Amino acid sequence: MLKRRRFGTGVSTPADAAVARALLPLCAQDGSTTRLCETIAGGPIQLHVLEQRACNDPPEPVRCALPGTRLIERFSCLASRGAVMLDSLAYVTTQTLPRDVAQEIEGGERPIGHLLERLWIRRAPWARLDDALCARPWAVVGWPDASATRTYTVETPDGPWMVITETLRNGMLKPHPIEAGPKP
């Protein structure tokens, strides 16, 4: 059973609390979240696909952001040493996606971040969280945490092809917390 805890819970020292506060801006980073998790974990991470299905009824903001009528809806988490680092909900359009990438996403065996390496992409962060969109992954995994959540669109030169909502979890802090600074 994977441990899932709200980001920053259970910190016992002021230094640990400072580390948690320092990591929270990671929600604004523009690099691969998968690579970020691997760096913090100190090695490979595990992908857990919780649910994945063809989707013709995404939330309204997703319909407005992505082309096509056939989407893949994927609930997943990234974990290390039994602790969840990140929960995510991705909507992927297959209309503008290279077929080999679409097949790998449909296979659900690799983190999407690894699949993005072969494409030129740009992440466009959403200005505000959509409550209905955030409620969907939280209904699957539990533990709502808006302060540690972000939504963005992944765009390629051929157009947008993914909307993803990610929630950082306490596994980002354990078992390898990043040093907050020099120790006295």
C-alpha cells in the first residue's frame, strides 16, 4: 500500500518546515516533473496508473483547451520507496499526438515525462485552478491540497495535446529531503 500524505504534513522541526516551504514553489517549475521526482528520490521512481480510459466527456476547460473528440484520461501517481511524490490527472488528445507516443501513453507503462523527451514542447501554466478539474483526481486518490497543485497545458508546434493537473505529496520530502541550508 502506498503512503499518501498532504504535502508538508508531519514535519517535526523548523528546518523540515523550511524545506517544505522551499519545495512548494516547485509547482511553478517548467521542467519535467518526472525528472524532478527522480532527482529528489535519488534514482528511478515508480509509475502507478490508477485509472486510464478513453474519454469523450472531459470537463469544460479541458474541452476548450484540447482539440479532438477522443481523449485519454489518465489518473496516476509517481512514487519512491512506497511514498507518493505526486498525484496527477492527464487528458491527452490523440488528434495531434505522434502515433508511437499515443501508443506508449495508452500502454500506461512509462511516465509521460519520459515520453516528452523526444518532442519539442512548451508548458503553459493555467492562471488559476479549476475546482471541478481538481476535484476529479482528488476523488480518485483523496487528500485535496490546492496549495500544492498546478494545472498546465502541454503544447507542441502542432498544437496543444495534453492538460495535466498535478498535486505534490509529502513523498517529495521523504526519504531524501533537500537541505534547507548549512547546519549550525
